Amino acid sequence: MTVRIAMWSGPRNISTAMMRSWENRPDSEVFDEPFYAAYLQRTGIHHPGREDVIASQPTDPAEVARRLLAPTEAVVSYSKQMTHHYLDGDDLTWAGQVRNVLLIRDPAEVVSSYVRSRESCVPEDIGLLQQRTLSDLLGSPPVIDAADFLRAPEAYLRWLCEWLGIDFTDRMLTWPAGPRDSDGVWAPHWYAAVVASTGFAPYRPREVELSEHDAAVAEACRPAYEELRERALRL
């Protein structure tokens, strides 16, 4: 049977590098932000390349869910899920048929990175509030903090593979630079660092300087982050 995993992250995390890691397994397929078009269509929000994104994917969440659960020859089916794409009341029945993980990052670091690609930012944009909600709805799945992961990527990947009941391969630690056919059409707007990468960048503390508004956004999300951080996996 295919092992299906959904990695739920906010933006400006290591979520795309994590997708690269799983895609580099010879037995895996990946889905890049499959609910992105549905999110843009339903909210009317403006993102870079909005119309291209909407044209590239189904905008019906039910159709997206069917695709995620469709029969496949892949041993591992990995989906990179953005938590801010979840809207209150969305049907998560499909998520009960996959293994879910929450990937978190300090909100000040997220906001600092996010506002380099978009002029404005509100708490709902960075996904931590939704992650706290999803944690309850998904039955308190494992939580991984990106800072912890980057200090020991092999240890965390080995843990995930054991949890999923699949073999670890060191191909998950490095990958060829360049774009992938599986990358969403939004990649030119967001993926420059990952396209140039060949593996997970070593962890380094970030010096963050935020405007008063952006600092307030980060602080509004901090209680959700700290709550999830308390039960994050420590290896």
C-alpha cells in the first residue's frame, strides 16, 4: 500500500526543501501546495502569479482531495500542505487517510522572510494560527520545529521514516540543484533559494528587524507557536 504523508507548514519555512528531500527518494511522488489555487479562488487574495496559479490547479477542494488519495504506483506519496490554505470549516476527511505532521518556525523569522516577497502581512498569512487549529482537528500529529530539524536533519528524517514504516535513504539528505517538474507555477516568485540548493542549509540564528506592524503580526502568532513548540519532537 502507498504511504501518504501530509507535511503542514506555514510559508517561508523549510517546506520546499523538505519536499525536495522526499522527492529525491526513488520510490516517491510529491504534490506541491495542492490547495493553493482553491485558496486563491475562494479568498480573492492577491499573490504573485495569482491567475497562473488558479489556471494550473483544480479550484474545488473536493477534487484536490480526490487527487491526493488517487491510486498510485508510488510507495510514498508526499504532499506539501500550506496551513493558511485551510479555511474554517473545510472538510478534512481526506486528511484522516494520510499521516500528518506539523512543521513550525519562529513567527518573527517567518514574517521577516515573508515581507520580502509581499508588501503586507497579517497573522492569518503565516499559518501558525491555522496550525494550532489543525493540531486539534488532526488529532495532535507530530510537530517538528524547523530550527531543530536543521540542527540534525538525518535524525529527524530517520525518525519520520521509522514512524511511517519505510526505509530511510541518504538520498533524502542531498539533491541536484535546479527546478523540478513538480514545482508549482509560483516557483519563480518564491523558490530561488531552494532551486539553487543541493541539501538542507545548516542552522544559523537569524537577526530579525521588523517594522512595528510586522512585529505585531509576529507577536500575535507567538502564543500559537509556543503552544506547538512545547510538544515539538526533540531528537
